[in-house]
Amino acid sequence: MLSSSTLGYLWENVFLFSYIAVIAVGLVFYNAHLAYDLHRLEALGKADTTTTKRPSPSPALKASDHVNDGKYHLLLAATGSVATIKIPNILSALAKYENLSIRLLLSNSAAEFLRGQADEQPTLEQIAKIKNLDAIYRNADEWQKPWVRGDSILHIELRRWADMMVIAPLSANSLAKLALGMSHDLVSSVARAWDTTGLIDGLREGVRLASAGRDSARKVIMVAPAMNTAMWNHPVTKRHLDLLSNDWGADSRGWFEVLQPIDKGLACGDTGGGAMKEWKEIVAAIETGFPDLREREGAKKT
């Protein structure tokens, strides 16, 4: 008969071996799951390079090179909303103006709506061919290489370059970023670095802006919110919009102009408020802001 000490020793070893076996089985499942995830990531990476052809990297921007180019400078941005599919419409409608230069900023989420899924969702390569669109920027373009003294900083150069910034659509997430002063990506970094005083950049000589009457030195950020109806009705949305519209609004000699959303059936299936203002109205607001736009000879009337 085994002594109590021997039995105790055996039980300890049985427990130890069982514990090791459980860990070993867990590691097997973990490694299998990890291998599966890596395989999926690899597949997604390959799919991204084949289905989403990005235009060639935009050249480094130096705002001072464009000060006297005789054109209005529009910084058009889109954040994570299905309304991003209206960006090609806005760009195409503005292509008729010979004295307009546009640079497009896309958040990572916004770019997912422009992968060539349908005619109204062309690829970025196709969008890059639209007249007046001089560059497309993504988050990764901010720091393409390690920064050294003397290098330009993209979000600062974009702010200096722009006469007006239009964010359409502005998602609920990006609205919160603007209201809270966050700068998590290229779009919010430009907005966070905006010259809110008019004392740093000022207006370019010879450039007449309709918004200048509100404050002769401040450049405007125009935003077109777009989100689900429940998100639009959320109390925090009202708080953020009050800040942009009232405290920082152009009518209060500020720098924000909010293009209020409309009621309609949404892509998610809900019906109600939160849909982005019609793209033609956004184009009209841009045209109003740039009163001296000139149509190209032979441009189609819209």
C-alpha cells in the first residue's frame, strides 16, 4: 500500500502533467488560429493591391509654390460615411472651372467606399483623372519617410495651401474629433492646425472669398454631417454641433460653416434625419464661397 506522501507526490505530478497538457492543447489551438489570421491578412493584402489601385503618390506639397497660381484652392475631405460615394459627383461638377485647384483628403474609412464596387463608387485611380483634382492624400502620406529638419509637414502645408476646406461627408466620429480638438488622422490634423485667428496665414493676395465679409482674415471650414438617424439624434451630436455652429460658427465671426443634413431614407434602411445634404447643394455652397470662378470655354452647363 502506498504511503500518504507517495500518493501526494503522484497527485501533484498528475495535476502538473494535466496542467501542461491543457497549456499544450491551448497553444496548438492558438497557433492554428494565428496561422489562420495571418493567412487572412495576407489574402486581404493581396486583394487590396489588386482591386484597389492607388494613384501614384502625390508630390510633396510646398504651399509657397502655389501662392500666385491664379487659382482658388479647395481642400475637399471625406470621412467614414457611405455618403463618400457622392465625392465623384462633387468633383465632376467642379471640373468645369479653369481657375480651381482641388486636393482630396480621404480617411481610411472613407476610402473603403471608393474601391470600384459600382459605377458610383469608382476607384481612386479613376477619380484621380478628374479635371482640377491635383492630388489625393491618405493618412499614410503624412509621414512617408522619417522626418528630418527642413522637411515640410503635410497637414501644415495643406492648411497653408487651402483657401477653403470642405469636409463632406463629416461622420459622427470625425465630428467628435473636431469638437474635441483631436488629431488622429490627416483630415483632423489639418482641421486642428487651422488658422483660427487669421493672423498666421491670412488670405492670398488677389483671392476674393465670399466668406471674407464675416472676418476679413479667417478662412472657412465647411462641413456636411452624415450619419445614422439615431446617431444624429444623440445628445452629444447636438453638443458638438452647437460648438461648431455657434461658438466657432462663421456667423459669429468664426471659421466653421455647417451644412445641415436632410431627412430621407438612409443606406442602413432607417428613415429620418442625418443624411448628408444633397451633393448639388454642397457644390453650390462651394461656388458661393468662390465668387470669381471661371468656367472653361465649352464647359457643359449644369
